[in-house]
Amino acid sequence: MPELPEVETVVRKLAPHLPGRRILAAEFLVRRILCGSPRKMSEALAGRTVRGVTRHGKFILIDLDGLYLTVHLGMTGKLLLDQPPGPYTRARFCLDRGVLIYDDVRQFGRIEVSPHLPARVAALGPDALSIPPEEFLSRLRAHRSMVKPLLLNQKFLRGMGNIYSDEALFRARIHPRAIASRIRRERALRLYQAMREVLLESIGSGGSSIADYVDAEGRPGEFQNWHRVYQKTGLPCVRCGAAIRRILVAQRGTHFCPRCQRL
């Protein structure tokens, strides 16, 4: 599933080119990906001009001058600018200059049109890249849950997912089952810094292409080549040489080093 770095990469590719373009017509080829009526959404979008493109957690927000086009890529969604349609094209936005295409193999993504930020988006927690360190520490201390599922909770912190939670916890030497409120200040600050570092490094590499992810130009990311624990089960830890383990934490596959990340 595309996480913060992948969505940020898509937004950075779209932001210089979409503003100023006008939507001539919107065509939705399947209903499953939509939050609303395809006819009403098409009518609302026709004639709208793009004012800006931003990221809110894992959501892409396209400002249409008083209307929001909100896109969540789900597990296999792709938002492609001026690319040819394919067998998994689910929506097409014909612009006065070019075309914006939404592809989605598994159709777990969502597209929504609304006059304001959708409630489910507005209810998300602070962004993982903009939260101040003291606020991050305060929010950690307020939860007695395990730290890995807490990082995945979008109401706690928006943007984090399985890949970057595993990678940040490894860098901070924190076990994924550690209780958040019991993590000492020094280690919590280490986690905060590790989280920011891994997210920014991934953005710099265009994100991680584990399966279907590509950016708005159809190019895969490269950060998967720099993962230290994610999907490295059985391989030696880059720090100590112990075999990386995979366990389930709150029903999510979790990768960690049992020697570096002791509970």
C-alpha cells in the first residue's frame, strides 16, 4: 500500500503541472472506487480548474476552486498524468491539456468529490513529517498500546504504514511490541528522528516499489533497495548479523531484529 513517501512523490510530480488545467470531462469506468454517484461526480467536476495539489497523510487532495477531489490509492492505485490508459484504468479525467488517469488493479482505492475536506480525512491525526517532537512524545505517553499498531493508527499519526513503521523502529532499536507509554524519553526521541529520517530518505528515492507502486510519470521508486528489515525475513541484520524475524503484531506482518530490538 502506498504510504506517506509514495503519496508525497506522486503529489510532487503532479503539483508543478496540474494547477491551471481545466477538467473538461470525468469518466468513471467502475463504481466500486467511488464515494458517491458517478453521474453527480462527473457533473460536479466538469469545467472545474485545478488550483493546487497537496497531500494529507496518505490522501491526495486536488483543490478545484471550492471543491475537493480526494484520492486514496488503496493498495494498488496509481494516479498517472498524460499516460496511456491500460486494462486497469478505473477513471479518466480529460483536461484541456492532457489527461489524468486513475489505475487500480484491486480496486481498494477511493475517489471522492466534496465541497470541503471529507470527515474521514479531517479526523486524521497530525502528519508524521510535521508533528513537533514534544507533541509526538506527549501522544506516545498517552497510549498504553503496543508501539507498532499505534504508529499504524492514522488518528494517532497520519501517513505511517507497515513499511516505514518497521524501518523506523529498527533504526530506533525499539521492539514493535514495546508499550508506547513506557518508552523512555531518549528512546522516544530516537524513534521520532528515525521516523523522519526514513520518510525523507524514501521521498528522496521516489518511494518504495514493493509491488504495483509507480509515480505520476509511471516510474517505480528505489527505496526498497535500502530497506533494512522490511521483507528481509531470515536475512542477516545489517547491524549485528542476527536473522531478521517476521511476526504478527495486531494482525500485521512485522519485521524486526530480535537482537537489536529487544523487548
